[in-house]
Amino acid sequence: MANYRVTWIIDVEADNEADAAAQCLGIMLDPESIATVFTVQGPSGAVCIDAATGEEYPSDFPGYCAA
């Protein structure tokens, strides 16, 4: 089994850091959320994966990935 670093980046407007974190958690837990693309760094390099569809994008795909 390999180790992977998975990142998810989103910009939110908030009153403070705790509010920003709470908003992001709410988005991640929302079953209707479309925020499902993660950058995954592993032994073979970095790719972006849409966890909802399984689609894979290059790690520098504009607007989707944490380059």
C-alpha cells in the first residue's frame, strides 16, 4: 500500500478562520455538493481526481486542481 497526499482547495468569504473552516466542512459533507475534485500526489506524481465520477485530470488543469 502506498502513501498519498490529497488536497482540496476552495475560496470562501468568512468572518474568521473558524467560520471559513466550518463553511468548508459543510460543503464537503453536503451530499449535493459539486466540490468533488481533489489533487492526489502519489508515487507516480500528481493528478486530479473527481471523486464523484472517477474522472482524472492533469494536475495543472485550470480551475480544477491545486497546482
